[in-house]
Amino acid sequence: MPGILYQPSSRRRFVFTAAKAFAGAFLIRELNLIGEEVAQKSAHFALLSDTHIPADPKNEYRGFFPWENLKKTVPQVADARPEGVIIDGDAARLTGETADYEAVKQLLAPLAERMPVFIGLGNHDDRENFFKVFANPPGTRQKISGKHVLVIERPSLRFVILDSLLYTNKVAGLLGKSQREWLGRFLENADPRPTILFVHHTLGDGDGELLDVQRLFELVRPQRKVKAIFYGHSHKYAFSQDDGIHLINIPAVGYNFSDEEPVGWVDALFTSEGADLKLNAFGGNREGDGKTKSLSWRS
């Protein structure tokens, strides 16, 4: 029934109401501008690694079902409302089969419809099969022969996803000379925005780790704009430093290798001054679930 909620008002009330509405609109506009300013100075990403998705949803390892784990993770990430997702290698189960990547794409579809999903490559990935399914991945892909390297630019930050895949289903990783030379030129010519690197392999000196890790450190230590390196591979959640560069081991989504380690993902808020990393552990050791680790960048 038209007018059932209508109440006549005086001119004075009209003027008061109009002024109040204007003030409210001004405040909303100011809050929006503040929100935009904060957004310009920060970057919010969901960080995943070692999803190990098989074509068969019933595939199991150590009592974990990687297919189900990623299915569980997707709505959690959606609820966190990041601006993007970074998967730091080993998206596929073991040998990077095309059917594995089709399953990855299917599971990630609800996120990919809302935000970019950037996928790096690890030792259980296969470049050829990956590109059969992800022909046009988001991010600015760099022209490095035989490598899949992405650059993500934000107003106050920069993210570089490197490619350490050497042989599919072999443990060790390698950046290689051409990728290291590219990275050296890129960092030398880049503006001073804080730069965060991602690489799949662990950063030790073992035979199954990143074989040219010392050359990587020699390259990035003098580049003060490099603030952190995130990596996966070990299915651990750990923090260390090298010459003030933060080294962060992202936990696995698929499964852990030790009951002491969490299974889950990291909700990351980056700024030009540092990062807040919140662990979301849904399996394994959940003692740190919901806890935030704050990092400050080196100057």
C-alpha cells in the first residue's frame, strides 16, 4: 500500500535531515578515501603451497586427502577476501599430469572468478602439462626461456614468483643461469619498492634443495629492496633470516611430512614496512592456528 510509511515533515526537519545526509555522505566519502589510501599502501594475498592435487579425489597420503584439503581451503580463502592468491609450487600431486591440473583448475574456479590466482612451479609440476590447462595465467610473465616467472606489481610493493623446477618428480631444484641473470638485471633496474620473492625449493645446501641458493643470496643481499623470500617444498612452517632478508617456509595444503607441522595456508597482509602473516591450520599440528607473525623489513 503506497505511503504506508510516509510521515509529513516540516521544512526545518527537511533542512536538518538534508544536512545530516550530506554530512553522512561526506564522512562515507572520507572513509572510502582512507580505505583507498590504505589499500594503495598494502597488498593482501592468500599464500598456499604444495597443494599436490591428484586427478583422483580419493588419493591419500599419510591420512590426508589433498583434493579434499584444497576444496576445504577455497571457502576459507574466499571468506578472507584477499586481492589474490599465490600458490608456491607443487600444484600437482607427483608428476604434473594434465588431469591433475584440470582438477586444480576445477577446485580453484570459485576463487579464480573473483581474484587472480598466481601459480608457481615446483618439482612435482610439469611445465608443458601446466600450460595445456593454464594457457594464460595471470601476472606479467617474463621472457625467460624454459622458465615460468611472474611479476605482480602493486603501488607500494612488488612480488616476483620464480621457477625452481629442474626435473619433474625429482627432489632438487635450480633457478639456472638465465633466470639468475634476468633477476639481477630486473632488480638493478627496478624502482626501490619493497620486493618479495617466491621460489618453491628450500634454501639450504642439501642435495634436494635449491642447488644454486648461494648464488641467489649473493645476488639479492646487496639489493636492499628485497625484503623477503617465501618458499615451500619441505611442508613446514618456519621463519629465519639471511642478512636481514626474511625467509618464510609456507606450510603445505596437501599434507605434512611430520605430525609436528601444520597443514594449511597463510593469510598475508604486506605493507611497505613489513607483513602480518596469519596461519590458518586445518590439519596436522594446529597449535598455531589463528596466530599472527609480524615481520619488519630491513632498511
